[in-house]
Amino acid sequence: MAEVRLPGGGRGGVPAGWEAVIGLEVHVELSTASKMFCHCSTRFGAPPNSQVCPVCLGLPGVLPVPNRQAVELAVRAALALNCRVATYSKFDRKNYFYPDMPKNYQISQYDLPLASDGYLEIPVGEGSKRIRIRRLHLEEDTGKSMHAADDIVTARYSLVDFNRAGIPLVEIVSEPDMSTPEEARLYLEKLKAIMQYCGVSDCRMEQGSLRCDINVSVRRPGEKAGTRTEIKNLNSFRAVERSLAYEIARQVDLLSSGREVEQETRHWDEAAGCTRTLRTKEYAHDYRYFPDPDLPPLVLDPAWIEEVRRSLPELPDARRERYVREMGLPPYDAGVITASRALAEFFEETVRAFPQPKTVSNWVMGEVRRYLNEHGIDPEEPGDIPVRPGHLAELLAMVDRGTVNMRVARQVFAEMWTSGRPPAEIVREKGLEQVSDEALIEKAVEEAIAANPAVVADYRKGKEKALGFLVGEVMKATRGRANPQVVNRLLRERLGPPGQ
Amino acid sequence: MIAGTVDAIRRGELRARDLVEECLNRIAALDGVLGCFLTLDGESALERAARIDEELARQRRAGGSAAGVAPAGARGGEVSADAALLGVPWACKDNICTRGLRTTCASRILEGYVPPYSATVVERLEAAGAVLLGKTNMDEFAMGSSGENSAFFPTRNPRDTTRVPGGSSSGSAAAVAAGLVPFALGSDTGGSVRQPASFCGVVGMKPTYGRVSRYGLVAFASSLDQIGPLTATVEDCALVMEVIAGHDPRDATSAQVPVPRYREVLGRDVKGMKLGVPREYLGEGIERGVREAIDAALGAFEDLGCVVEECSLPHTEYALAVYYLVAPAEASSNLARYDGVRYGLRVGAGDITGMYSHTRRQGFGPEVRRRIMLGTYALSAGYYDAYYLKAQKVRTLVKRDFEEAFSRYDLLLAPTSPTVAFRLGERTADPLSMYMADVCTIPVNLAGIPAISIPCGESEGLPVGLQIMGPPFAEATILQAAYAFERATATAPWRRGVGSNG
């Protein structure tokens, strides 16, 4: 894998003496039950071509009828992104031939989009940066091609699944306000969080319900923007950051050596870690947009738009501020937890049952996220986190009461994760209650001292660390259940201060 | 006529099966020459008619009322005994989808295509008890004015088989004119119902845009297409309209306007009705014989007590040019789906691009290819504003002309076609002269208003059609005037040839 090596001194993936200008086009599949213009289901993962009908297959004579729910979700998305929602917009046809597009045109919105002029804020250093959103419009998704080779030109044959054809999408186009690969990733993460918060989409990049194309150019500070390229085929946040770092370095390299950047569309090759030419400017499509005569203009009542606005839930920024203000969480913790709606819901529910926000936050930031990462879970559906918030609260209460120590608590949490059982049950069954009975611990302390004369000697010579070993031995002997404070105290009492 | 037939069937004086058989016999005798049908579904039709007869007989034996139901054929659901078209045979233009029955648009590219669903109009007619006999010939994808653009064979005019029947609903108009079926459906994008009705001497209506559902009509130019009936009489037209008109949730452009009982206005006095005659429709290019027949018709309306005045639709001269930008532009997009990937003809040739181009070159006829190219050009970057956008602006002016005229007149009268039916082959080499055949009908589609063509006389022994145009959703007024004229001229000598079904 060819990682891009950046010339030294740059800022977050941008070589020193250069600036990058980055804009994103993001496609988000809306969480409707049925497709944009017909009644077919939108469920992911069904057998190929099992969720199709004459309308989404583009059979002769069919007509599209807009899905009211899709319009409402798109309006929610627009309002959550601080956009101006148009009371009059229209549908247009984007014409080009591709086998996964049943009509060989896509119903989209061209010159009068549903919404425009919005923004979102991304964290930068201690503060935040506003990224403007140029427009948001509704369109239908295409089907999915599977080629019996790398691409449609070299493949001996290709197969098409139309289950995805006609699923409603919003396309969200940012202004070129980002200047590092990291900012692009933060923008995408924030966008995803907002979409999830307002119930617009599950935004699963690996399932394609969140897709992203990038426009990027570089320039010397103060100069006007250079020629831009477009990057496609980005399937993860990591790919967004890596491809941008590569492409910026590539452009800087070209310009530094007196060559030019070609205006073109480039394909991100995840395995090779580089971008490659997909099509150059001469082969750019002429989409021949024109108003779709099958669909009347989309006219929205301003009062209804306000109703949708009032129904918006608390969004990530507001929630983060509340966690800092009302719960006293550090801004960083609050930011991490609120970046995922599911994680934030999990946190709040745990806090409701165990009202020590900082303790809960430590666990969510630590154990919960560690397990999610280890299991590759993007926790956006209820049930994705196998531990129930009530159970975590119960466990924390047990730690608080001294029923179990931290070490055992982690062990119990691991068990809760795999079995989903309540902690009290696990602790009882395995006899994990903390032992604070001094007589019992004393016995183990005596044994540890007797069995390890060399370590004791080390300690007496002044090796403070030797005490830790003896604590470990005692814990082992009590199967981790001994109260560590009591163990420490008893050991010190027996051995006296180190170095004596 | 149809209403009488339905009554006779309901009373048991006429068997639906016999009527279907009679039509099939007539088709067997005449259609070899006329070429009206692309697909016949005689067996299903006979079966469905027989079941209607049986059910009616059963109800009569049981002393039953009209509340019972008769089971229908393969494509029909259950039919109520008081259904408006019980047992009436009909024919459907081959660009209207019929479940399980081949629908080709008279094109090689859809030669073997069998739709898995029926158009809304087909469902409505079947629910009303009509019995589908088959699918009628047409100009390929409804592009043409003579029926000669069928990829399979041309249709001939029953009044003179050396002449064209008009188009694009050529088979539907000729089938009604020859008495092969009591009624047929056509589609009208620039005159495709009215002009063949005029050439064949039958009644043909283009309803208001949105009055009849387009769901299941294979799109040519979506902002202009409307399905309409072809019938022998005005009353039959009103009856079929009552069945097919009305809102359809599957068509977002269909209107939520209630459908009147069209037959109730027939016979109402037209005295005092204000009729405008746009001078632009009677100028250059109108045959003398046509002009004379129209003049006589205007006289008949005056005799009925109507006020007939000359008026003006000043943007008429641009309508043809506007149409030949807007319609091909929409067609270029609508016809993009015929690519060999999912259905219809596929001509494999190396890679995907080769398959596209070979399939489309072999699958589409020359007129269709011409219009796809015209439309693609009109929508292309750098030309869009000058062609498509400009055309849409002028279209608005054409529409305003009509709004202005209808602020002063109830209806407008004009010839349906500048000429009578021309000879086969006469215009095939010159597309522009073919396009001129629709010069009188195109403005109506651009404006989205309703219009009818009814027989009003003869020239050179061939029928002349009178076009009556009305404001949006004024089908009832149009039918009222048409019916009054039909009655007033019932005994005119030129009527002998009209509706010559035996």
C-alpha cells in the first residue's frame, strides 16, 4: 500500500506554503418505508430484484408519484442544516445512459432545488468553523451494477439489481469552505450526526446510505483557486481523509514541478491508496436537464414548513452544550458522545438511572466505545449496543456501593456485553462480590509475604514497585474480589514504609 | 348507438358473444386490406362475452336486479350488470398497456413486449364491462400523421383504400370507421386522435390535459399526450368519456376535477352560444373543399341560433415550430429507456455502448430516430435556451391566445385538418409536408385544452372534419355543440358515408 508521504511542515495533510480548497457533495438515502415514486420497499439486503415494480423498473407507460414522507424528511434535513426551504421547487430529468438506471434518466432537481443557503459548524481547535451549504435537493437513487470484472467496459457480463433504484436521496452540496482533509472528515461526521438526530437517514456508509464525492484544488496563499478535480468511490471516513491527503499532495507535486492539474474526475483506489483518472473534461456528460413533465412543481405551505421545524429534535450542537452546561462534562467528552445519536441516547438513559454524569461519561468514552470499536459496530440502531443502559447504571451503582471493585466491574461488563444479562445476576452467580473482610484478606497478605521473600527484600531495599506485585498476588488469591484499598493498607502495615 | 346495444344485451335481446363474433367476422373479412389490428385477442373476447351472457341469463332466471355481478375475462375484474359498456367490443391503440397482451407501439423495439400491468383506462373500461378485441396499428410511438410509420404495415382508409387513414391513431380510427368495433381508444399528442377521425369520418376527442389518466400510456411527449375515444357518434363519445375520465392517484398530472355526466347535456339547446372562428385556421394551405365544408358547418351553427364570429389567435403560426421542439425533446428522454437492457429488442454487439447503439438503430424506425436526434439537440448544452426554453415561452403565448379567446367565446371552430385524406406514399418522402397535416390540431395540445373532431361534410368524396375547441374541462359544452350539429345535419347527403358500419 502506497501511503502518501507529505513534505514536512504542512498543516494536517496540506504541504507548507499551500492551501487546499475542499467542497463535498453528499448523497443521503432517506429512511422512508417506500421508494421515492412508487410503493416498493426500501429495505436493505433483500435478494436482488425482489423489491421492484413496473414504476421503479421504468417499464413503458409508467408514471412517478412523489412520496410525501420523502419530501417531509428532506425538509427536516434542510431545516436541521439551517437551509432556506423553497416553497416552490420542481423536479427535473438528468439524462444519461447507464444500465443501472431504468429510464436512462434520473429524476432530480436542477435549477430550483428544495433548499439552499444553509451551514453546519465543525470543531476546530478550541472553537468551531462554519461550513456553508450551497443547496440540498431531492432525487431518486439508481440500481446497482455488479460487473464480472473491474468495470463495465472490460467485464464479460454485468448484472443489475434494481432494489435500490428509486430509493429517495437528498444531495447536499457544500461550499468549498474546508481546507484540510481533517475538516472534510469532521464535516462529514457532523452531517451524519445531524441526519441521524433528525431521523432523516441511518447514514450507513458501508451500506451506501451515506455517499460522498469530493471536489478539491490547491493554491498558494492569496492566489485564486486552482483547477479542481473530483474524487469518487469513497466508502469510509478514512477514505475521505486519505484520498484527500493523496490528491492534495499529487496536485501540489504537479504544480511545484511546473506541470498543470487537469480538470477531471478521479477514482479512489482504496487498496492501492491512490486516485486514478476516471474521465477527463472532454468526456464530461451533457445531462440535458429539463423539467420533468410527469411531475407538477413541488409547492410547500410555509405554515407546514414551520410545523416541521417545530418538530425537529435537539440537534448535536445543542445537546453538546447542554452536557457541558448542565452535567458538567468536559467539552471534549460531550463532543464525542453527542457525535452519535445512539451513543448520546445511551449515555442519557444511563445517567437517568445513575445520576453521576462524569462517571457514566468515563465508561461510555472508555469501555463502551472500546467494545464498539473492537466489534466494528456503528451504533445507530437501537439494540446495536448489546448492554442495556439500565444494566450499566446498575453496575456503576455496585461499584459506587463497594459491592464490586473496578477490576471486577470491567470483567462483569465484558460478560454483560456477550450475554446481555444484568450485572447483579453475573456477580451473584460467579461470587464476585468485593471482599472487605480484613481477617480474610489478612490471611492472603500473610501468605503473599511468606511466599515471596525476594520481593519483600526488594521492597525493604526501597523498591516501591515491589508492593504492586504483592498486591497482585493478594488479588489473585482472592480471585480479584479483595478491596484493593484494604489490601494496600494491610500490606503497608505488615512491611512498614519502603527502604527500611 | 352504444347505449342501445348495451340495453339490448342487458335485456337479453342481443348476446354479447354474438356481437363479438360479428365484429371478429367483419375483421376477418376486411382487416386483411385495412390493416387496423396488430394483435387480435378473439378467443379471450369471446370467452369474456360468453361469461357476461351467462351471468345475465342467470340473473334473469333468478329474477335478479341489476345489483348482481358478472365475472369478467382474463384482464377484467368483476363487472356490475348495470355497467355502462356491458358487452361492448372495443379496440385499443397499441401504445396503451394491456396486461398479458402484447403492446408494441408499432415498433420493432417492443415487438414481443407483453406488459405485466394494464393502463388505468383499460382497467376502467373493463370494469365498465367493455370487451377488448385487440390492439390497433399506429405510427411508431405515435410519431406520424398517416399511419405509414408503423414498423409492421400501414393502415388504409376504409373510405378509400388508396388513401391514408391519418395518424397516429390510424388503426383505431379506421376500425371504427369500418365498423369493426363500436369504439376504440387512441392517443393525441399533436392531433393523433382528431386528425385520423377527420380523415376517416368518425368522432374523435382529445380531452383536457389531466382529464384522462396517462398511467399505462407509453409516453411520447408527456406534457402533450392525452388518451381519447374514437366513436361513430357524439353520444358514444360522451359515454366512453364518462367511463375513462377522472382523477387517478397513479398519475400526478391527472386533475382532481369532478367528471360531469356528459350524456346529460346532449340535446340541450345551443341557442345563444358564442362561437369564435380563428382566422389563422382558414388561411393559406387550407384546401378549397375543406373550406367550403367548414363554411357550411358555420352556417348550420348560425341556423341553430349560435353567434358565429371571426376571431384571432395571433401566435398560431409559431405553434408547429414550438411543437417540433417540445415534443421531440420530451420524446428523446422518454424513449431513452428502450436500450435492450431489461426488455424488448436487444442487439448485442461487443460492449454496452455497442449494444445500445445497435439495439436502437435497428429497433427504431427513421421518423422516431429523427425526432430523438432533434430532441437531443434541442436540449443540449448551449442550445437549450435558444430552442427548448424559447419554445416553452412561445408555448405560453399560444396558451394565452386561447385564454383571451375563451374570455369572449364559449367555443372555437376550425377545420381539423387543412386537407382531406391524402394518398399512401404521397408525403412519406417529405417530413415537413407530413408535419403540416397537424397544423390545425397542434395548438390545442400546446394549450392543454379539449377539442373534438366531428364529420361535417365531404370534399372529393372524402370526409371533412370540424374541430370544436373549448376551455379547460369544457368537454361537456363541446359535446353539447357537437351533438346539436350532428342532429341538425342528420339527413345531410354527405352523411351517407359516415359511420358506414353495416
